[in-house]
Amino acid sequence: MLIKRRTFLQTGSLATASLLVPKFMKAFEPQQGLVPPGNKTLVVIQFSGGNDGLNTVVPITNDLYFSNRPRIHIPATQAHKLTTDAGLHPALTIAKELYDNGELAIMNSVGYPNPDRSHFRSMDIWHSASESNEYFTTGWLGRYLDEQCKNCTTPTQALEVDDVLSLVLKGEQNKGLALRDPKGLYGVSSGNYFKSLHHAHVHEEETVDYLYKTMSETISSAEYIYRQSQLHPSAAQYPSTKTGKSLKTIASLILSDINTRVYYVSLGSFDTHVNQENQQTKLFTELNDALSVFVKDLKQNRRFNDVMIMTFSEFGRRVKQNASNGTDHGTANNMFFISGGLKKKGILNPLPDLQDLNAGDLKHQVDFKTVYATMLRKWLNADDAAILKKKFQVHDFI
Amino acid sequence: MSNRKRNQHLLWRSGFGPGMQQIQSLDQIHSVDLWKGILQNAGGEPKKIVVAENRLQNLFEGIEGEDAMRQFQKENKAAIAEQVKLMRQSSREDLKKLNHLWLDEMVHSPAQLREKVSFFWHGHFACRVFSAHQQQELLHVIRTHALGNFGELLRAVSKSPAMLAFLNNQQNRKKSPNENFAREVMELFTLGRGHYTEWDVKEAARAFTGWSYDSRSGFVFKQQTHDDGVKKFMGRTGRFTGDDIINILLEQKQTARFITEKIFRFFVHENADPKITAILADEFFKSGYEMKVLLHSIFSSDWFYDNRYMGNRIKSPVEFMAGIRRFVPIQLDNPNSSLVFQQVLGQVLFLPPNVAGWPGGKSWIDSSSLMVRLQLPRIWASKEDFRLQMKGDDDVDMGRSPEEMQAARRAKNFITRAGAADWNWEPVWKNYEDVSRERLYEEIAAHLLQTKSAPGKQVVEPFVDKSSREHYISSTIVQLMSTPEYQVC
């Protein structure tokens, strides 16, 4: 038989919870005050599925590019010209604008030795910052939390705008928080029950205590984030796409006094084995429209110099197109860095060499872990060697 | 500690938790006798779970000899390609079926021990291939040997097309060795990191050259790609084959230690007690790797019931969901809902994160996964709308057109009402018939929770429906399953 929820689960609503926050919940609220000016924030945008880097930053004068891609190349006339040799995908108008303003840096041929062509495994490697023959169960930004957050009172230092938390934000001791809509999932229908449980819980067993701690932190953080996001709700008109909504949430939080240093959002799927052009254009359009508003929003509120937007994908795609007007899994790829606070701008290193391939795939010139090291050391002011378990050389674009 | 709690401990660790029909007997029976029964129930051959046929095998039926085979393949290229395509196309759906059917076994099979130990091996021999047929065959190998001899299991798994494909041994040839397979056999299946050298990996890889499979007959040894030269491996010298390498690995006591410690961490506690595992490993090694010997030593010991080992193991998502369904018979409206929750909670059967399997323990818990776990019983019980967006899996979606992919995503991304399930409460109510209303709460809590302390009646009751005895029982069960305490066993 079936029992309707309302007939037997007597749960209260959290609608008034912010007015009646129980004392024990207050304990979890951060004691830190306003974010000091100049406090840096990192926004990672993940292109899931393996974005085709060659049709993102197009080598418009390279014959090999055109001959390998007779049907899916981007004509030089359609690309937004950056340099004599490089152009941007037509849908990325904001990137062209940022480039012209000196607010975009592009790193080519980023990858790692012995690349893995499985989405899952390669993403695993990018998330955990391992070598391709190592298996870490924590992510690089999760380990950043471990380093940074020894005395943190809330797990709000890193937020993923999503329903499911990615490996990248899972540390040994600390984990980021995943939530798509601050108003969303948590607490809405069952918050009072969980709070009552927590209130009555007697600390006794380590494992159960850990679960209680995670539960109460999650609920109080979700409420805290929701209230923060309401303090200075962004007035800008964001598109109603998933990315638009995510970036709006992020903007509202960046403009609040929350202690979040890292935001994480994904866009996909870029797995364009078939009819690549439509799919990539559609995704880039969604990104472009949302990013345009986001950048303008940050600029108007004078935060653009303190925010770094970084894009990556788990791999690039094969140089040669396949028979279905798509491309198959490849290796090295480009990364974008967008900020008002870049030291070096434009195209940071040479375009990929299409002559010197490894079984049809680009050879990586830059290890992605050196980019992480740069972000950690120079942007987030963290101990990159401890977090990456190794000292990597850093770049000078920050 | 009550006798019942001990018995529930045994049922949670050696299986997927107490079933509703068992609950009554757990006060009386001694754990030694309960264990005997568990062992007895797990005897016998498992019934193979079949979801996919080998279409090529059907096509090649009746063709004798290599020449005839070559001739046939030459003349029937299109037909063969067609069958391969059909298999690939149905694989996604077939894998889902395999997932559901195996989960059903975990819930309903009387051979709880076999399914639980198979579930352990499923993580130990982690394999991410997208051929449902290969996965189905590997699962059968595992379920057949789960309680048998580890050496035989290791050999059979190593020769399964699924594992050979996953670890790239097809590419391991005399002229260009691929070390992946050899490395993982040592690092993950037998010795563990730090107990072999890079030299050993190289030489073992040479010995495994020629281990291959074809779609017709499964494992084949290809003499022409095998390197039959002399190898030096773990201090021994000879013209070793892959079988020799596996024998040498089994002769290493470290293999017994590695497996024992992993079994201990999975079935008993995250932190292996070195004194206990040393004794267990010794016995296991002396027995020639008989799994029943090892399991018996664990589950019939006194230390297994030590306070430090009770109520503190975080259930994996699959164990959590199977456990709920064993306690209350549930009919899921949409079988995909189980798959969706597996994905959201981080454990999809047949899709381990990587060769190392699921790390387990606290790694199951983060803010979002915990909140979903805490709400899942209510979602199932109340047909509550539940909107949750999935992360796609591009490995699984590979090769679909953007349109196909979008349609599929639309269908699966948002679980609205897909979480719903019909709970068959009648047998549950009947079970509590003789319990007075005053004692009901304590009784139910004792059945569901393995922790030392449990949320008190005064805490939970305000959130329980008291309108009738039946509603009281049902909503108490659902609310107690929605606690942090229920996440551990």
C-alpha cells in the first residue's frame, strides 16, 4: 500500500527557519567578517566530455588543420581573429572582447604524460592531479581545503554549483559543498527533523559523530549561503540557461561577504563524435551568453580584478575528423584564464604543432599540474607543493 | 550487548542486513548457529544472471577449424559487423538490466554470503568495460568462485575477456609489451604496492604476452604474440608463461596478507588489526587460499563482536539501498530510480571509478551524498517529487548523436517521481503485531540501528504519524532509516 507523505510524515517547513535559527546552529556560522578587498576567488568552468580545442582556438593559417578536417574546420573568415595564426570559435564573442581588453590568457597544449582516453579516467586524473599511473582518492581543490581549512568552521570555502559533488572538491578531511540552488534541496522538507536529531545527538562514536557533523554543517551552510546570496542579489539579467543560473548564483555570492574562495561549475557534453559543429556551437553560445553578463556584473561591482575564471576539459580531440563529422578522443588541449588581474595576457605559448603528433594526437607541452601549482601558489596563496604532493614549476601569467 | 544486536551485526557484515522474515528469530538463535545457516544457504552453484547473448557465438555456430572460420569471416564481413553493432547498441540497456538483476539477488537471495563476497570481489577486480556480455560473464566467474579458492578466482578473472580488455592485454605483444595488465595483477589483485619492482612488472608483462580473447570462445592463448624467452621474476628464472606468473604470485605469502587485510577492512573495520590479520593470513595461506576458511575464522570469532567493530562501518550506497529493501519489501515504480541513486550516491555497479575500485569508508560521505541518503527512504516512501540533476557519463554515452544524448538526458536527468516506490507494509505490521504500542519505538529502533546510542523516542516521535498503529509503525521505520545512525552498520 501507499501512504502519501503528508498523511504520515509530520515535518515542518523551513520557511521561517532563518528567523528561528536554533542556538546550536549559530555555532556553525563563520566567525570571519567581511572578505578583505583583494581577496582572490577562483571560478573553475569544466568542459565535460572532451572539448575540441582545435575548433576553440583555431589555427587559421595551418594547412594541416584544414586538410585533416575537410568538413568540420572553422573557416578563417568566420573565426574571431586574435593573431595572424589564431582565431576563436565564432560563438565566443566575449572571449574576443576579453582578449582585446587584455583580460584573457590562453595556454596551449596542456595535458599530461601517457594520456588516458577514457573520459572518466582522464577526468579522474585532472580532478585528483595524479599522474596517469597513480590513483588518488582526493581532488586537488579538496586537498586545498585540507591545507587551508584546518580551523574552518564551515565547509563553504569551496562550492560546486551542482547536485553532486565532484572528486575535485573532496579532500581527506574537508570536502566542498555541492548545491545547485541555494534555496534548493537541503532542509526544505526535512530540515527540522534533522536539526532535532542533531540537537539530541550525544557524541559517542567517531563515525556517527562524523555523519552528524557533516549533516549539521551542510544544513547550516546551505542556509548561510542562501542568506548570503540574498544580501546582494545580482541585479544583472542572466540568461535562464543552466550556466546562466549557475553564474548568477556565483556572482551573488562573490558580491556578498561569504568566505568562499573556489567556485566550480561544469558544462557539457562536449563529446562530439557526431555532428560536432551544432553541439559545440550550442554549448559555446550558452557559455558565451552567461559569461558576458557575469564579467560585466563583476566589473560593475569592481570585483573583476579579484576573480580568476579558468576553463579546462579532460582531453582535447583527435586532429583528424572522423567519418561522422565529429572528432574522437584526443589528448592535449588549451585552457583559458580570464581575469582583470592577469600579469601576462593573450596567447601564452605556441599553438599546437600539427606536424609532430603522437598516433594522430597532439603532444602535450605543458603539464596541467603546473597550472594548478600556479593557481594555488600565486592566486590562492596556498602551499602548492603540499597540495599537489610535489613541487611543480609555476607560470608567470599571474 | 543483546543477542539480537550480535546477530544483526553478523547479518549486516556477511550479507545485506536482516530480512523482515528473519527479525523474529534473532532474539533466540545463537550467532554460531546463525553463521552455520548462512554458510549453508550460500552453498551450491549460483544461477547465472543472463541479460546479453553473444551474437557472434550464435553466428559462428557449427563452424569447425581455423581455416573454415577465416573463410567464413571473410565472406560475412557485413553480417559480422551488423551483429557487433547490435551488441553494442543493446549493451547500455543490458548493463542496466544486469545491474537491476544483481541488486535483486542482493536483496532476495538466501545466499547472502555469496552475494556479499561477490560484491567485495566486484570492487577488488574493478572492471569498467561497456560490453554487457563481457561484464555478465565476469560477474558469473566472480559469483561462481566467490566462496571457493582465491587462486582459481584470480586465474578465471585474469583470463576473462572483460579484464583482458579493460587492462589492455590485447595490446600486450612480444614486440611491443603493454605493462598495464601485469602491473595491476600485482598492485591491485595480489601483492599490493611496494612488494614488487619495476623489473618484475616488465618481466611479468612479457610472460602475459599472448593472453588474449576472441569474441567466439573467450580466452585464447596466441602463441605467435607470446614472448617465450627466459624471464627473471621475483628472484626466479625460467621461460615463464602467464600461468607461471600467477602461480609464483600465489606462492608469495604477501598475497595472502594483502587479500586478508583487504577482506578485514571490508567486512570488519577500516583499520585492520595487525595481530589478527597476521593470524588470519597465516591460516588463509596454509589452506591454499580457501575463502571459506578465511571467512569462517572471521565470522565465528569472538573478536568479530567486539564493541570497537560494531555499528561503525559506513554502508556503501548499494549496501544501504539493498538493506532498506530487505527490511521492507519495496517495489520500485521505476527500476531506473535505483540506478539514478547509485549514480548520485557514488556507486554504480559495473562502473567502478577506476582500476582501484571504490575507496569506501568516509569517501562515501559528502554534503550532497549524505543529504540524499538521509532523504532517500522518505522519497521512496512518499512518492515525493525529487528533482536532481545527474552528471552525465560520457564513457557510457559515447557514440550517441547529440540529439539522442539530449533525449536520453532529458529522460534520466531529472528524477521527478522516478524515486517512487511501493512499500509492502502488511508483513511488516504483522511482524510487530504482538508488540505493545509503548514498546514499538524501542523495538523498531533496535531492529534498524546498530549504533551504541540511538535517537530517543521523544526526538523522533514528533515527526511520526500517530493517527493509527499502522501509520505509526511505517513512519517510525522511515524516519529511523532517515538518520545518520542508519548509515552505519
